[in-house]
Amino acid sequence: MSNSEKFRNPDYENPDIREIFPKEEKHFNPWLASEDGLKVLGNAIGHDLVLRNMEKRIGPFEADIVAEIADSADEAPVVIEVQLGKSNHDHLGKVLTYAASLKAKVIVFVATEFTEEHRQALDWLNENTNEEREFYGLEIFPQRIDKGKTHISLKTISRPNQLRTILQKKARGEFSPTKQKQMQFWEELQENNLKKYKNLRFQTPRPQHWNSMTLGKAGVHMSVTYILQDPRIGCEIYLSGEQAKLNYDQLIKKKEQIEKEVGNALSWERLDDKGKIASRIALYKKVNNLDEPVERQEALDWLGGTASRFADVFIPLIRLL
């Protein structure tokens, strides 16, 4: 069974990618290089990306997409090679050539399907090259969902050991100021608050705007969030995958009960307008200056207590979905 077949669901139509994007250079690549496309790609590899070039000339060749990591002091490019078809040696060789020429630190190979040999090659590169280099293999997974809308996912089939990379970058002081703030905040939350609550088991802190924990059901997570630009903090139940809308509809039937037990009115976000196979139930809190010690401690206390209440209220309900 191919990696793509593992994700197929009979409840949704799984069209051929060329029905949506007939030509790679003319249709798919411009979408992937767009703000929406780079957001999908960035979510898959764990980096916020901004476009630098399309069809970047490198000797006699052209790299499909060259991007960079947003808010990063490191100017090394992100090289992205696309193949609308099963992976082959030609495209794998191209992305490595472009990476060497541009001295890229993040290398992304996107294909409709990967052979096992090419997946193993990317895994080998991640295990045996300098830890500063990150190699990703992403499979394109299109679906037609409600009202004929098309949703494009990128499924990660090869990636570096993320925790090792994070710890190494932290030790070398390579995070941007934004990433440093995020990492420090989650470490403080883990150390000062979450240990108080037996029902919370969040992941190891990472330099991103959220930290998550599973809730015992596929496609359902609880996250705490810290948005610096807004600025605000929040706690949310995030529902993803083919059952997201169905699960959301079951939970919203118990809205009055849930909000009474949580102790607050919640933001119920079905996300229909975004064409996503996802929904969100959240509680947000505006903040002013989390560099100020008293407000920072209040924010940490609020997040810990709110996450614990969310776990108490939602876990029993999610087990019934």
C-alpha cells in the first residue's frame, strides 16, 4: 500500500491531482508558492515560510521554488522541488543539486507519491548529514469535501528528528527573537504550571505559537496558544481529519453544558469558510505585555487552569464521539 492510499477515505472523493492542477509549472507550483500554499507547506514541515523566488536559475537548471524562513536571522534558503507523479531519481537529484548550489539548510521534495527507496534515501540523509540540514519528503493529497470544495494536504513521509534539531538550535542560540520568546514561554508553562495538573500531558516545548496534547482519539488535540502579534493567549480543542465536522456538530449540541462546566462562553469555529477539514472550539484572553513579570505569571496561571478545565470537560465527551 502506498503512503497516499493510507490517507484515502471513501466518504470523500480523492481526485487525481492533475484534475485540479493540470500542469505542474503553470498551475500547481504557483499555488504552492502562494501565501495559502506556503502556509500548507509550512504547517507540514514546522516552519513559517515566505517566498523568495520561483523558477530560480541555477546554471542550466531552474529550482521550482525558493523560500526562506520568516523571522529568522539565518538567510539560508529553503529549496522546494515538485514532481506531479511518483518520485524518481531525476527530481531527487535536482533538489540535492539546488540545495548544494544555494547552500540551503531546509530541503523539501514534494511528489504525488514516493517510492520506498526514495523515502529511505531522505531518511538516510537526515540521519547522516550535518544536523543543520533538514530533508523533507511530502506527498500531495487532494480531496473534494463539502459542496465540491477542494482541500490539498501535504503528508510528511520523511523528516528530521525534530526534537534533536530543536535542542541543538537552542544550544547554539539560533532561534529568532520570536522563536526564543515562544520557546521560553512554553518552558515556563511546563515548569511552573502544568506539573500542578495531573490531567495535562503536553508535548515537549517547541519554538512555535502553540503546544499540544492528544486526547485519546485520532484527529482531536488540545492546544494552548500564544500569539505575539495580536497579542493573546488561548486554549482550544482542535478537530482535524475527515470526521472533524461530524465531531464538531456532535459537540456543539452540548454547547450549553460544556460552557457551564468550563465556566466561560467559548468561540465555536466550524471553519466552513476556509474549506478546511478542521474545526476549533476555543477560549481566548487578550494580554498586553508578557515581559512584565506580574502579567506573565497571571497568563501562565490562566493557561494552566484553563487547560486543566478543558481536559476535565472535553475528554469524557470526546471518548463518546
